[in-house]
Amino acid sequence: MPRPKQVPTRRPLSEEEIEAASYVGSKEHKVKRWWGGLPGAWEDQSGNASRPKKEHTTVCRKITAEEREEASRWVRTALREGQYRFFDGDKIYPKYIWYRDQLGQHWFGFAVNQVAGTYKGWPISEAEKNETFD
């Protein structure tokens, strides 16, 4: 008997749903003032980022309105190209998405609101990429 499929099958997102998705960001991954206000992380003297009660955080340097729109295009491209994985319990939009930009940097997206299609995201290293996408 074949092993049952672990990831539930979902209908593809409609073009309207894809166009409604956006990047909203998160102060947890910002070290400078951004469109959402003050940052929630900081860089120490060695350039490592941290935030209260966390050992490590990845910094997202997207802080301008133009960069927000660029990241929103990435979210829509990832959804359009199927760079996501649905899990049981996911709502309209998948919880996790990923994107590779024109410079080869991989970005990980996490749904802030799975009904509205809003995401936060951050760059990921090769080691993190292998853990995330396996």
C-alpha cells in the first residue's frame, strides 16, 4: 500500500487572491526605522542582530516604501509560481512561502494573516534554506 500524502492538496490560488497578497514586514526583523515604525531588533558591535529574549534574529533590511512594494511583488511571484507549501490548518493563503531574488538571495515568508494574505519575511542562509525546504 502506498504511503499517504502528508501535505494536503489545495486548489490553486486565484489571480485575484494572488494580487491581493502583500508584504507588511515585522519590527522583529528590523534594525532601523521602517514604514511600520520603530525597529524591534538591534545590531551589536560585531554586527550580529538580536532582540529581547531571543538568541538570534535574522535582519531584513527592507525599510522604505519602495522596498515594501518590491517585497510585495516577491510575495505575489512566489504564490503565482507555487513557491509555497500548504499544511493542515492553513487558511486561504499558505503559512510559508519562499522566493529567490535576482541576486540569488533566498527569502523566507511567513503569513502574518492567512485570510488577508499578508506576509513578513527575511533573508535566509544556505544552511537555513536546506532545513526549510527539505
